[in-house]
Amino acid sequence: MNSTDNGHKSDLPAARAEAAALFAAAARNEKAGPSAQLHCLAAATTLGPPSDPVPATADSADPDRLIEQALRMLGNLPARDFAQPDVLAAAQHGHRALRTAR
């Protein structure tokens, strides 16, 4: 783990992998509209492939809830990690996915 300036520990690889898995689950969720699915796929791809398989139980969850969980995970990263271009781009795709109509 990396230590940040404010003393908090950052586990960027784990946060990226978990957020990517949540975005991937939202992207394949039938309840999400095509635009939301596309933004979620872009977010997951930007973060890289999840290190663990996406649990099938996530497929039945509300896609907005999955996206919110992923965004919360990224939003809890230290500013220096969140400001990385790919992490920021993934968060922007997640916000766009939430704004799209189903």
C-alpha cells in the first residue's frame, strides 16, 4: 500500500479492480439503458480488467446502485490517486451513466 501525505493508506490497485468489476456488472445489466451500459463499459475498460471475476449476483442488482458503489470507491481515493487521468475518466463515465435515462 502507498502512504499518502495525510497519513491515510491508498490501495489504488484494489480500488481500481473493484470499481472496474462494479462498472462491468452495470454494463451487462439488462435494466441499464444502452447509453448507461456504454458509459459503464468505458469506465470498466479505462480502469482495466477486474482482477477477480464479476460475481453473477451483481447482475441482478440495480445498475444505478452498482455505479454509485463504484463511484464511491473511486471518490474515497486520495486526491493524488483520484487525479490520475484514467481514474478521473472512469469516474466521469460513471457520472454520465447515472445521468442517462433508462
